[in-house]
Amino acid sequence: MVLPRGAVLRDRRGDALRVWWDAFRVHRRGPEAVRARQRERLADQVAFAREHSPFYRELYQALPGRVDDPAVLPVTDKRQMMARFDDALTDPAVTRAGVEAFVADPARIGERFAGEYLVATTAGTTGTRGLFVLDDRYWAVTSGMMAQLSAGWLSPAQLVRLMVRGGRFATVVATGGHFLSVAAGTRERREKPRRHRRLRIFSVHRPLPELVAGLNLVRPVLLGGYASILRLLATEQESGRLRLHPTLVVSTAEGLPPGERERIQRAFSAPAREVYGCTESSYAAASCEEGWLHLLEDWVILEPVDADHRPVPPGVVSHTVLMTNLANRVQPILRYDVGDRVLVKPDACECGNPAPALKVEGRASDVLTFPAADRQGRIAVPPLALGTVIDRTPGVELFQIVQSAPALLSVRLLPEPGTDPDQVRRSVVEGLAALLTGLGLAHIAVEADAEPPQQSAGGKFRTVIPLPPTNTQEFPSP
């Protein structure tokens, strides 16, 4: 079975413009028109997956002929998709063995796999590394949606400034692997060198002084990167070592606390916006000036659910979220458990955007569990509770909480310049200990680690690191 040529878009620039124009027209007709288009695309995506993927044909065999409601679909997840990799793909030319061999060679980052596809890996911070194959339809939608977001984020004067200054764009991301940002950027520069000659990719693994020097040379108008690195760069900008004047700062991949968003905006004298998504779905939501993330319902469906995958109402933090990507045809992602915990705003957002607004509260896998004082059960503590204590402690640049034993928390800190590191560490340890005591966990020890926060293989700073699942069973379950 050969993937129909029409399923993969070739003229990517034209397709991105069509995506932007379609979104513009549909949004003018209101939220109901957007959701009607979403239902149409879901029905098409499900039909395509059933026809071309043995995995989905088997999974959906008992479903009605037409499905335009995601709640009808069974839930999928990364482990399942990786275990059935070959069957889940819609192009038989793409195999697990072929993709594994491809990503084993760093020299092939950004090349087209099988002459067609972009391949991206995830770092495996949740326990399972993901291998994802992305077609040109996916990338056209990603580009078109980013164009739509930029037009909403910037004023006409800022857009003119962006064009006049040549659109220099610098992104600070993980390199050395087939991670989405570097793979996509490398391919765009290789295939469209004139259009992307002003794109610069900086490695998040470079020493900070080298990174600052490189950015000062490029002087980007658009600056993008992980939230953790943008926080560090804002400090460098405040010190005067970094001297940038961007029109827009875009945070990706990690949550950006409201106070830090405001600090970054002040440091760079530019709006700071955040995009939420993952390799599997691309952009799923984007922030407004109020700091909420608004769903991009044109091409993505998000369902906040409890531990049994039942819908949770707005105002209630979900256990996880199910994501459906309506763009990628070669590796369909349908009702896929992402693992993020989200809170949907129960009322309208003050910014005026009618799309549902949410905040990401962390990953379900980041919830820490501790033995109860009587060792007859476990007590769960969400990462937000811990992170809030540290975020409001003066003098903290970055932090990382590691559950190094069932009853022990280690805290890695990067204090802000000019503060007393020992005092900052004492304040954090005391604040966390007080929180745990209030939760009935006074027997849990908290210590300051001498090491600074550590990056994952994907270049991100995971703020909460629980014990591996095998170790958390050292004490009885409730």
C-alpha cells in the first residue's frame, strides 16, 4: 500500500499561506465555525488512518463508519505507538529499523527520511524515547499557524520593524540529536537557503558566555528558546552583558511562570509569548498578554481528563490530557495521552480571545509520592505545590527538585547573581520543609544539593524528578 501523493504537501511555502488564509477566514466566522472545521478534519484523519494503517484499522474496527467526536476513539500512548511502530505508520516504506538507523547518524539531522519525511526524536524524560515521522502537511500547518500567531502577537508597527530589520531569528535549543527544533531548522536552511539564511541555531549546551557572545553578534529580531534558557538570558540582558533589542521573544517546551514572563519582557523591552505543544502535535496552544494559553483548535484537539480518561470540567486540574493531531498523515496521532496536567479557565479570558484558555500544571509523571508517616499508604504532592514555594523565594534563578530516596528530597539551585547562595538555599529548604509538614509529611527530609540543575538529553531543565517507578514501590500502596 503506497501513501497517496496528495496526502503529503510539496509546495510548503504555498501550503503554509493556505493554512494561514483558511484560519483567517474561518476564525472571522466565529468559534462554532472553527469547531465545525475541526470535526471535518477529525473525520478525514480517522478515515485516512483506518484505511492506511494496520494498527488503526484493528483499533477502530468496531467504530461507526464516520467519527467526528474524539470521545468515541480509544486512547493511545507513546509506549503503545512505539511498540506497534511499523503498523501505526501509513507508509510501508517507513519502518522502525529504518528510522532507528537514520537517527543513529547525527550527520543526517535535517535530511529527508526516504526522500520524504522529517524525523524527530524525543529525549525520553518520561521513560520512553519517541520516534516521530512528520510529513510536509504537518510542517505546512506548523508554519501557517506560527504566521497567524505572530500577526496576533505583534502590532502593525512591530511587524513593519520586523520586516525592515530583515527578520533575523535566533533559537536556542538542544543540538546533537534529531530533536524537532534543530532537525526542522537544519532542513529549512538546507532546502531554502535564501529564505532561511538569517536563521541561527544556538546550542543550549554551549557555555553561557559563548552563547551571549554569539547572540550579540547575530542581534536577532526574533529570539526563541526554552523557558529556562530565556530566564538565564534575561539575567544576562539585565547585567548588560547581553545587548539585544528583539521585537518578540518566544518561549517553548517548558512552562514560563508569570513573574518570569514579566521579567523577560522588561529585560528585552519586547513582548514575551509562550507556545505549548510537543513533537507529536506541534503547536497546541499559545499565550496571550494575560499569560493564558489559548487552544489552537484549527488543527489540534485537546481533552483534559482524569486518571480513567473521563473529561474533567473547567477549573479542575486534569490528571492528563489527550491530544489529537489533525495534520500529520504519515504517523497519525489520535487521542494520544501526552501526560501533561492542565487547568482550563472556567470563564472567558480578559484578552478577548474566545478559544478555551488553559495553564499547564506539569506532567502527571512528575507528581511525587511519599510514604505516609505510619507507612500504611502514600501521599501525593503535585509539582506545582513545590514549585510555587521556590518561585516565591527571592534569589532563585533556576531550580530542580529530585526525589533521591522515598523519604528524601534534594534541591538543586542556581542562585541569582548578587545574592547570598547559602541564604537562598536555606530559605528554599525551610520553605519546602514547612510545606511538607503542613501536608503531614514532616518525616520527609529536604536537603540542598551542591550541584546546579542538570539538563536532560533534550537540553531542558526538568524541574521535578521523581524516583523511578521501581523505587516508588518500596513502601505499601494505599
